[in-house]
Amino acid sequence: MKNRDNRTTTEIDAHMARATSAANSGMTFALDEYCCLICNAYLRKQIFQSDLPVIQDLTKFFMMIANLKNYSKLTEILVNTNNLTKNIKNLHLENDFQQVLSDTKKNQLRSLCNIKPTKDSRLHGDDDFYAKYARDLETNWVRNAQRFSGMKLKKSLNILDIGCGFGFFSHIAEFNGHNVDSIDMPNASPILKEASKLLKIKKHEFTIKKKVPLINLKKKFDVVTAFQIFFNGHCSKELWDVEEWRYFLLDLHDNILNDNGVVHLVFNAEHDNLKPIIIDGEQVFLGKKSVEEFFKPFFVMISGISRLENKMYAVLTKNNIKDACHTNLFKKRSYNIKASVSKYGF
Ligand SMILES: C[S@@+](CC[C@H](N)C(=O)[O-])C[C@H]1O[C@@H](n2cnc3c(N)ncnc32)[C@H](O)[C@@H]1O
């Protein structure tokens, strides 16, 4: 049979309308839910030729929400059937499609905002700073989903996620078939610790310190990520200069990265007092001009991620780390840092 019956066609149209509206308003969780619903309730039983436009849109939606596992399965069906024009007798999905984050996990993660602060909490007033990650789960999730999709990783890779926090990025990458190890400090905020436990992240407790090698995990990695970096003495007098970054990058080069390894670094623009660092009238996203000058050749623009984050996103390869670390850009310079706020808080 080429065409789906009218009744289920109308039902799918209604779900697709909801999914489209979720996509247009950036409601990632709702989008994943409706896309999986359509696949499990209709395409699991039988796929018809008339389902082509639905499946084509579903692939785009799954890509948007970093559900590349489901994206790949649908794409494979379109390729094997030449866009549903051949081999479609008894065609259906072999397994149920999963959302990247199940509804149960969403609820468990949200309820972490009620954990009482402890001595390890990073306090913001009376509140644990990371309670906002739980209360506004979706905003923090989307940021990591965009980072993952933007990386366009083709095959299953070994990934090391440094300063994993909740573990959203690690979870998304693991869900999509990569092997992910994560690092965070033993005295991380209790909310972060519980979240990474709920997400079953393969986490190693280790505190990164200036000029101390990273924990030896007895394996090498294809990709090292560090998002919204805090381990560099962010917002403190201990903020790393190029010498400390040089040590860290050379350690990654010598001990952590595979031959074709890549490092993705996203610096942190969030300050406890929400004041930007302004030097000579210019906002210095990385906190020190010398550091910004060093990383300048490695900044990238990645489509789909926030404009602000794009100003702080550096990608280095195993090959160029060594070259970069031996240029005189690493000569230490000192700057006078003054913080001020513009009219719009920037
Ligand atoms: C702002 S959060 C970012 C979390 C996550 N990467 C994200 O983007 O959603 C910073 C993380 O770095 C961790 N961290 C801070 N200092 C660290 C250190 N010296 N060594 C290891 N992890 C550290 C914190 O515990 C926290 O999980």
C-alpha cells in the first residue's frame, strides 16, 4: 500500500503541527517527545510511501535536538528505499525510538533544585548557584545539545568532558553512541553531583590545578571538551595566564589526545556579579588580554550556537597545539583589569 489511511494521516498531521510549533519556539524537550511519539505510535507499525514528507521533516527535527541516533535510523531508511520508492513492503521501525532525556529523568533532575546547600555549594545569595540549572533545565540542556550537534561527530569516538557539571553534554554524547569519560572536582556542588549520578555519567573526581597534570585515565581521547570553563581560576585572582594554559594544553597533547585528537574549549562569560571584564574600553571575554591574544587564532564560529558563546569557542588540534605553544605569544604580559557595567548590563 502506498498511502496511509485518512484517520492516522490526520493524527500524524496534528502531532507534526505540535512538533513544528515546538521547533519554532525552541522547545527542545517537547520537540523530542512529539517526534518520538510519531515514530513509535505510527512508523513502528508500518511506513507508507505517503509518509515521505513526515520522515524528511522528522530527520531535520531530530538533528536540531541532537537526537542523532534517531536521525541516523530514519536517514538510513530513506537511503535504503530511495526515498520510499522501493523495498517498502512491510517496512516499519524495528525498535521504539527514545528521547535523549526521558520524562522520568527530567522530573528527577528538576527536583534537584530543592537540595539544601552544603559547604560545597557555590552560593548565590541563599541559593545554590546551580539550582538554576535544575529549575531551568531546558535552557541549560539546549546549550549542550547545540554544542553537540555543532561538533558534527561522524563515528563513535572516545570523548573526555572536563568540568562536566550536570553531565548534560556527556549524556547527549553517550546517548548518541560515543564513549564518554568525564571529570569534575570531588567537592563540586551537591546538585551537580546528584545530577551526574542520575544521568549515570562515567565521572572521575579530580580537581584541576595550575601546572599539575590531568588524572591518568589510561586511555587516549579523540575529543576533549570543556564548556563554561571554571577550572582556570575563573572570576578569581588565580585566573590562569598563558603559562598555565600552555602547561595544560601540552599535557593534553602529550598524555591525553589521540594523534588526530581535537580540543573544544568554551570559556565562561558568567561572572558572580554579572560584570564583564573591560580593558581599555573593550570587553575581554577570557578575562586577560594575553590569554585572548593567544587563543585568537583558534576561535571558531559554529552555526546554531549562541552568538555570545561563539566569541569564546576555541578549537585546537593535537597538531597545532605544539606549534602554538612554541610561539612567543606565550610571553607573559600583565594588564590592569577593571570591571564596569554598560547600560544593558554588558
Ligand atoms: C559552569 S559549570 C559548567 C558545567 C558544564 N560544562 C556545562 O557547560 O553545562 C563548571 C564546572 O566546572 C567544575 N570545576 C570547577 N573548578 C574545577 C576544577 N578545578 N577541576 C575540575 N572541575 C572543576 C565545576 O564543579 C562545574 O561542574
